[in-house]
Amino acid sequence: MQLIVFVVASAMMLVGAVGVVTRRNPVHAALSLVLTLFGVAVHFVSLEAYFLAAVQVIVYAGAIVVLFLFVIMLLGVDKAEDLRTEPLVAQRWLAGVAALGMLGLLVVAAARGADVLRTRSEGLDTALEGAFGDANIQQLARSAFGDYVVAFELTSVLLVVAVVGTVMLARKRTAAAEA
Amino acid sequence: MPAPTTLSYLVVAALLFAIGAFGVMARRNPLIMFMCIELMLNAVNLSFVALARELTDIGGQSIVFFVLVVAAAEVVVGLGIIVSVMRNRSSLTADDLAELKG
């Protein structure tokens, strides 16, 4: 059962990712991104990270993709672009080679680290066993608001800076504001 | 039927990351490049959560929480820059950002 969920969610995720890269119309790419994000959310559920799965759907699929769609409509670029002409010489070939190399490196590193991972997880005490399952949200809150509270406060500063900066960037300058 | 191992999650995350990296390098529409960056961030999040369960350490899930916040801030600022640069243009390519040099 878990294996079926894994295969289906991975297929959703990878099909969506390929769609983002290959669709010519930015609106279709944004909708493919939603498919990928839902696939990742399903993976989170099967990894017992229930809170993060909910946040993934609300923040990513609900807020970020809507923001993308807003900007696509605002700029009026919701028409297909021609992907047949290659902008730079051999750009796609080089990108493909680099991406395949990166994939190979990551897979080899993960496979070689698998043994280390197994011995490391055997050595750990299982006091945190209850962190997964129903107590997930409590444990996550204790970690985020306890151990990492400084990082949490810094992210709130970051969000304020981002909002103020974006308002400054995106507003239209009027003659009255300049004077 | 065997349950999927942590290694299989890591391999799927690596695939997602490679697709996103290819998109950033090959596409020229800045909006699509942003979406591909989101793909790469999601791949990293997936591997964090898989390792958090493997090592029974909730810290891996906390950091995904922070990555989500930073990703949201990054998208807001990036789209603000794109809107202010591209407002009066018909086409949209990354080469137009050369005028950021000032």
C-alpha cells in the first residue's frame, strides 16, 4: 500500500516537474507546478509530517502559485513562447549534461551514504519516537518555538523586509510622491 | 509489499532537483526560472523530511518550515523585481534584466 502511494505520488511530482520545464505557456507551467506540489504533499503525509503537508498545500499551492498566476496575468505574458529556437549556442545541451551530472552525483552520494545512515540511526535513542504520528504538531512547535526560536524571529524580520521592499519596488512613482 | 526506503525518497528528490536545475539553466522566461527554483526547493524539503523520519529527529521538519517562509519571501521579492522591470515590455526574457546594471 505504501509502495503504491509512493509510486503514484512520485509520478505526479515528476510529471508536474517535467511540465513546468517543457510547457510553452506560463499559465500551464504554473498549473503543472501545482501538480508537483501536491505530489510532495502526499509524500509528506506518507512520511508522517502531517503539519508540513497541510502547510505545503496552503502556502505553496494556495499562495505562491496564485501569486505567480497574478503576475502572469498582470504582465500579460500568458501566451505561448516559441521554444524551437535555441537562444544561445548549445545552451540546452550543456544544461542537460550539467543536470544529468548533478543527478548522478546526488544519487551516488545518497547510495554511498545509505550505510552510514543505517548505523547512525541504530545508534540513536528512540526517545523521540513519539514525535511522529499524532504528536507531530506538538513536537514541531516545541522545536520551532523552543530550540529554534531565534531563527523563527529572524524569519519574521525577513518577511517584514521583503514586504516593505516589494511595495517600494512595485509601486508607480507619481509626480506628487516625488515632490 | 515492502515500504519504500529512505534511499528511494532521496533518489526521487534528486530527480526533482535535477529537473529543476535543468529548467533554470535552459529556460529564459524569468517566471519559469522562478518556478524551477521552487522545484529545487521542494526537492530539498522532501529529502529533509525523509531524513527526519529516518533519524527520528524533528529538527528536519522545523527547517522545512523555515525554508517555506524564506521561499515565500523570495518569491515576493523576485516577482516584485520582475514586475517593475517588465512592466512596459511585450516579451519576457532573462536578457532584459541586463539593464539592472544601471
